[in-house]
Amino acid sequence: MNYSLSHVPERTAQPRNNGVTMVMDKGLSLAEAENFLSKAAKFVDIIKLGWATSYITENLKEKIQLYHAHNIPVYFGGTLFEAFVVRNQFEDYLRVLDEYGLEYAEVSDGSITLPHEEKCNYIAKLATRGKVLSEVGSKDAEKIFAPYKWIDLMRSELQAGSWKVIGEARESGNIGLYRSTGEVRQGLVDEIINAISAENIIWEAPQRPQQVYFVKLIGPNVNLGNIAPEEVIALETTRLGLRSDTFASYLPEDIKQKYKLGKYFQDERLKQDN
Ligand SMILES: O=C(O)[C@H](CS(=O)(=O)O)OP(=O)(O)O
């Protein structure tokens, strides 16, 4: 920190298991990645090379080495895993992971239909070589399933060996955990967190209101994913209660009362209305 401020919540320390910020790199150049790391490396816990962008990204090996040199694990988007699976090339996929020195891997079925047992077998197999993140939720807006189903899938994937399960949102944030407007499916999220420990879940939350929602609900050390590189520092301030959206979150009552923050602001509005 550049100076001292009281009433700022404590963040977990890197390497984090909780309070993770997963950033989506969808094809940054090596120079852009260097530039990005020079300002934000200490706020980045995992990099996902979005969907199959790694297939055509220039200087891929060098970029992965650069992230690793900053102790930031990297994994390929789940869509790439799916692209290998549907071509019957899973063994090739394993070779690619080894060739690029990737310990982390994502298993997903967002674009394909995969029997869940088969998905769990892939999770178990990949878990023998490193950390697995498995994604729950479809990229197809027509495929909506009930909260109990999300919970069942998440539970069995964690049991199969996933390090964390990811709640689907896509880059756009208008699917899976969210309605087409981007609004959070709050009932779904409430049921999930009642059943599964929040530290086992990474919530994809590409839009600012979605990030704010989860920071307010779960706290500064919530695991968030699909964060755009240019939003990392802004998100960190949201976590710390240093942006308007979460400003009142960690301040004591006397300060909130004096400056009419949070519920005191609402009380004031009510008085004015009556
Ligand atoms: O599910 C995701 O967040 C992404 C990005 S998008 O769906 O293509 O927008 O897919 P992934 O393959 O996991 O990177």
C-alpha cells in the first residue's frame, strides 16, 4: 500500500486459496502482458487464457513463462479442453499441457453435452497431474437448470478432484449465474452458498455490479473470475471498500451514522419522504 488507512479489510496473502482474482487474458501480446503485470501482478492470482485463444496467440510459451515468473498459474479456457475432447484428442491435450508447463487445467462442458460421469472422469484424471478447475453451467441460454442441480454437479466435481468449481457467466456475464440482463440469479446463488463452502467456488463476474454483489455478499476475500486485465485494480479497491459501491462496508457504525452511509442514508431518505 502507498499509505496507511484505517478500517480497510484484511486480504488473504498470495499464494491465495481464498480471495482469488482470476483474470481472463484473451490474447494479450507479450508486451501487453508485461505492461499489465508491471501494474497489477500482486492483485492477480490465476490467469485464464480465454477459450481457445491460446491456439493462435503469438509468443504463447514466452507469455506463459512470463506469468509463471511472477508466480501466477496459468490455464487454458475450458472451451479448448472441449475442442480436444470432441475431436477425440484428449491425450494430445495432456501433451499440450505438459509442453507448455501448465499445472492447472479447466474441465468444462459449456459448449458440449457430456455425460456427467465422463466429465468427472476427466477431472479425476487431470487431478492426478495438477490442479483442476471445473466449470458448472452452460453457455447455451436455453439450458437452464435448477439450483439443486448446480449443487449436485458442484459437489460431485469437487469430490472427483476439482480444486475449485467455477460458476459460468461467459465473458459477457449474461448467462449461467446471471439473467440475460446481467442481473444476478440471487436465489440460485443463495442456495449454492448454503450448500457449498464459498472458498471452493470461483464466481465468474465480468461486470462491475456483479463483482460488487459478490463482495457485499461474501466479503473482500470472495473468489472472482473472468476479470478483465484493465479491471483488476478497480476490483481490488472494491474488495477493500475504497470505491463508492462498497464504501460503507467496513466502516464502524459511528462513522456510518455521522456521514449518513449505508442504512443511515436510507433512514435519512425515509425521514425526508415522511
Ligand atoms: O466461460 C467462459 O468464461 C469463457 C469465455 S466465453 O464463454 O467464450 O465468453 O470460456 P472458457 O472456455 O472457459 O474460457
